[in-house]
Amino acid sequence: MAGLFFLLAAAPVDAQQINGVPGSPSATRTINGTCLPSQRPPFGGVINFDAKDSKPYWPPRVVPPKDAPNILLIMTDDVGFGAPSTFGGVIPTPALDRIAKMGLRYTQFHSTAHCATSSFTLPVCLRQPGRL
């Protein structure tokens, strides 16, 4: 299995902060970035049998903190002959080549998970480091 990554910039971000009225569609929150995906906040509305007795609630939309870096993570698994030229494949991908030249490329990723593909391993490790 082949897992390919490139990461353009990484920096720690601030702690979680909610902006706007909680539960409204315009509410936003920033996350600290140590656990991805972030935990979804608990539902703050009320669900009853009749809509008029219910209270709507929208979870705050996740937005990057001020001065957050742009991060692009592209992950492929078992591409075979469809590998992009960026990583030695036969498919010409000049735009991807330009992006990769500006960032960091991981080309020797290996997973030792017994029952999971390499594409499944990354999200699990980010949520629970040390579990695999």
C-alpha cells in the first residue's frame, strides 16, 4: 500500500472560542487543532412532537483562527498506475507538482494496522494517538 502526503504549513492554533449567538446559523467557533476532527458540541435545542414546541439549534461553524496557516493534505492509497507525476507516476499533474514544490512531501508512509488501510489509519491516529 502506498500512502502519499504533503503538508504545506503547520503551526499551533489557539484554544476553542465561540463567536456569535450559540445555536444561531451564524455562530462560529475556532478550534485548537490538537484533535481532528474536532468534537462536535452537544445539541442545545429542543425536539418535541410538534415543531411549534421545538427549539432549533445549529452547531457553530468551524473557522480558522486569525493568522492560521493554509494547510493542504492530499492522501492517496493504492493508486497503482494512476500515480501522479509528483510522486513518479505516469499521470502528468503540473499543478500538483507546483504545490508539492512549495510544501513538505511524505513519500514513505507505512501503516502497521492489522485490519485497516493506510487511508483509515491517519484519522484514527489523529483522534486517539497511540491507539494503533
